[in-house]
Amino acid sequence: MALKPVSMLAAGAFALVHALAAHAAEGIATSAAQRSFFFAGGAYTGEPGKEIMRGQMYVEYLAPAKITQPYPLVLIHGAAQTATNWMMTPDGRKGWAEYFLEQGYGVYMVDQPARGRSAWHPNVDGALRMYTAPQLERLFTAPEAFNLWPQAKKHTQWPGAGDKKGRMGDPVFDAFYATQVQSLAGDGETQDRMQAAGAALLDRIGPAILLTHSQSGLFGWVIAEARPNLVKGIIAVEPSGPPFENAVTGTTKARAWGVTDIPMTYDPPVSAAADLKTQKQDKADGPDLVACTLQAEPARKLTNLASIPTLVVASEASYHAVYDHCTARFLQQAGVPAEFLQLADAGIRGNGHMVMLELNNLEIAAQLAKWAQANVR
């Protein structure tokens, strides 16, 4: 039977698909000499004969031709994201995974349990949540248009151009929003899953540096709690905070264990989060900052984090600029060797929350690599 000719419309669509595919292939070219994947953690659940696996975490591994750094990096994405955050930017530039490969690191990227390529099971895993496009415009990509916090007007680094920059309808924003996925709604459930899967990952690969962002900042603390001898450093880029409460996007109580929703080991010991006595600063550390809620003195120590060099990073224009200093203060008070880096103090200006995707993303990655090489042993 003779084949029917392709219509002009179909031919045009076919050409467009090929053009987009070619652009994507160019954008994700990598210098990795080795690429593989596996799943960490997970356990069978269900009645006999109907078992399924839950809690497993997708892990992708990239290695350069020659590894020159003593420990690999584990890159852990935040809420609504997947490992694509690290691979390239929404406008096709080099991502952090490729940058760190070039610095000689082995790089592990994960999709959180019940997220992305890590299976979510109805009636087994918890409820899901999804950010709307307008929410991400306000928080991540165009905060300067809304001025919901004092620093928002300083935001300049999101890629794109024109009056729709950072907004729906701009190709860069649309490419970014297309990557967004559902997340588990329960913070405690997510931290439990990530602690178990993260511990299983480190048991398999050995000592590593954890690089976290946003929601996953909590995971750095809970994975280090579970495997303190295998976490050689933590770089927490705009981690969820501040301690004990929300700020900017809400004012409710949160993170009852200080920087987590699930138990941490303190000295002197505590049997419940309520044993942690808190005190709010009389005065904030500076203008346009929140007053921190910290432990009342004498402060209990986070014993399993006490020997792990830690960097807390905040950008100039993000909503985290209002309060990330409080997370660093809390960790320092609890005996953690934590430093606080406000990117503007290093001359890196204009960034919002999604720093790994913004125009100066590689300048920021270089700052993080510099800290790791100076502090992680």
C-alpha cells in the first residue's frame, strides 16, 4: 500500500521536534568519561504475593577521565525539582554537574524518593504537592516584579529578555517550569525517606561531600546524623529555614528539632523536640533581616555534626537573604563548624533562589569549589 504524503503541518512539526532535539543534545554535552545509574535504599512492603518496593532513590553517577578530588559530590535537589537542575540551565548553558566534573570530582545526582525517576506509589506513599507557575514567578524567577521581601528588587540574574523575562510565556521560564514535578507534601515523611536512602547511598559509595539546595538542606543534616563518618562536608545552598519557624512565605512553627522535622542527636540528650528551649533575638543582626530564634543558653550540641565542615550559602536577592544567617547561627551555637557565605560579600550580586540556573551559575560553583578545597579533608 502506498504511503500517504506527510502534510505540510506535520512536516513542520517534525522539523521543530528535530530542531529542539538538536539544541538539547548540544546543551547537555558532557565531559564525563563514565556514566551509570543505580537505585539506593528501598524496601519491600505489602501483603504476601503483592509486595512492592518503596523508598528507593534514583542515583546517576558521572566521572571525569581522571578523578583528582579525594571525595565525590552528592548533588541533592530541592522541592519540585529533580536531578535535571544540575545538568544544564533552562537556556542551554553548562550546569553544575559538568562544572564539577571539570574540577575532577566524581558527581552523584539523585531524584528524591517518590519523586521523578524514584517511584511514587498510590496508597503507600504520602500525598503530593505541586507548585504553580505564578508561585515560581514570585519566589524564584521574577521576584523583583513583586517585592515580597526587601531584597527582591536586587534580582537581576535570571536568564531571559524582554517584558516577560522570568514569567509565563518567556521560553526560558517555560523550559524551567516544564521540569517541575510533584513532591511529597509531608516534610517529616520526606526527611525520613531521604535519610534512609542517603545513608544507603553513602554505604555504597563511601565518604562524600553533600551539596544541597533549598528543601534538601534538611537532608544534609539528617543524612549526616545517620552517617557522620561518611559525610566529609556539607554545602547547604539556601537551605530550608530558619530554625524553629517559617519566615517570609509564612509565620508558622516549623522544624521543631531546630533545622529538621525529625529527631536529631543532641548533647545533653533530649527525648522530644519540646526539650529544646528557644529564645528569639532581641534585635536582628542587620536591616531587612529577621530576628533569629535560637536555642536558649546553655545550648545543646549536635554531636553527630560536630566534626563536619559546613557552609551555608545565601544569595543577595532571594527570600533566603532574609533568614539564612539564622541557620548558620543555629549550627554554630550547636557546635557545628559552620560558615556563612552571603554571595554579595564575595562580589557575586543579583541572584535569586535558583542560583544553579542563573546567568552567573558557574561563578557561584567556583566559589563553592574553592571553599570545599580549602576546608574538606
